[in-house]
Amino acid sequence: MQVVLDVDTGVDDALAILLALRSPAMDVRAITCVAGNADVDQVVANTLRVLDAASAPDIPVARGMTRPLVEPPRPARHVHGEDGMGDLGLPRSQRSPVGIHAVELLRTTLASATEPITLIPLAPLTNIAVLVRTYPELLDRIDRIVLMGGAAAVGNATAAAEFNVWHDPEAAAIVLDSGVPTTMYGLDVFYEPVVPVADVQALVSAADPARQLAGRLMQHQLARFGAATVTLGDAGAVAAVLRPDLLWTARHPVRVELAGTWTRGRTVVDQRPRAIDLDHDELGSGGLVDVALRVDGPALAALFLEVLRTR
């Protein structure tokens, strides 16, 4: 499966990148970076460090949008640390990003692909929205978008909104209304795949640098939240791409709230029965999205650990 990851690396983005790189079922064609958990330059530096730990081949990494379409950036240092990677003091990579913008890398990757690409955004959707608006003729080169973002129930950045969508609601609205087949892996399933402390300690003790990094990042999360288990977060979305049979979705219209004082950034998932009278709904219900509502969390976590142990 040819995939492109769009990231704001981040602790759980790093876990997701490691999983995608280690999986024999995925061919990572490119990684694009965007401001989110950290500023975009830090995101690029973090992503290159993850490639080093995984002994990855020379995968093109590109610097993308530095801020949301409308609002200023709002990094999540309180979750991911000052450097976005748990402040582990990792050495700087000797790799360099490619010399073109992330949206241009997305364009060239889609245009040259030998088969439709699965696009996996694990970050605010700013890069993807600019792609949609700038190169709509390439959207049929995307097999599916599987994004980590949104929620049918409650948020985390606010009571209503999940962080990635809240960070750039306009971008999310553009992408969800693009007509590209889309799966929304949101907060409704985000916390279900978890790794217990014993497995985290085993990763930290491994000789393999990739497993060590995964374990150390998880240790940061355990310390940060004071829990006995750590969620896979974004890595769960990559695992769900690998094993879609472990994800149960329902196709619903989805709109992003752009104006509400208390609800800006909310993904409004219209779960009303289609049989009811909707003629009064003058705004319409939004584009159809496959919304993840249930997941086999233990199986996805087991898949993550199994793949990381394959090399």
C-alpha cells in the first residue's frame, strides 16, 4: 500500500511514523510536515529524528504550512513537551528536508504514483486543504484519506472540539467537503488502543533504536498523564489502515462548526435517521464521511507491538 503521512510530530505522530515505516504492508512515499503540536521547523526536525531511529531509507520529508489558514498556531507543548518529542534530548539528524514545499511534494507524489495513494493526515489539515484548493485535478489520485481528527461525541482541545480540527477548522471543513473518500478516526476510538507499562518497559530495554524511541516516548506520556497504560493515539489510525477489519465505521454527513463561541472546531456528525423529515434543514448535513465509532483496541495495540518487533 502506497501511503503519504502528513504529520505534526508529536509524541504519538512519532509512534505512527515508526509503525508505518516498520510495516511490510506499507510503502511510505513521502512525509509532509505542518504546524500543530509544535512549530513546523520543530516538526521537520522531529520527523527526521524518527527516520534516523528507524534506519529508514531516504524518504522525502517536506516543510509545509507554518500556521492555520485563519488563526495563529497554538502548539500543544503541555502534552508533547517543549520540543514536541517529550524533551528526550535526541541528537539532531544529519538528514535534510527536500527543497520544495509540502504541498508541492504532495502534488508531485500524487502525480507520479503508480497507483492511487492512501493519504494519512495525523495533524491539522492545513497542508491537505491547500492541496485540495490548489490542485483539485489530482484528487482522483487519492485512494482514500484516513485522518486522525474530529469526534462524534466530545472534544479534547475544548469540550466540543478535537485538537487537530480545532487548530484549523477551515482546513478541516475544506477537506471533509472535498468529495475524496474519507475515514475519520477521531476521539470516539482514539483512546481505545493502549499499551501497558510492562510492554513500554520492554520497548525501552530493547536493543533496537526504533523500539527504544517508542518506549521512551510512551514513558513520557505515562509520566505526563499518570496512567497505568498509554494510548497509541495517532499510531492507532495507522494501525487501522493496516487492519480496517478492526475498525467499525458508519457513513454520516459531517460538517465543521466555524462560528460558534463555544463550539468552533466541532465536527458535527449528523446521525439522524434518514427517514425523518429534514426539509427544514436549510444548511444541509455536509459531506459523507466514514466515521469510526468502534475499534478493537487490544488487537490494534497488539498489531503495533508485533510490527515494531519484526526487525
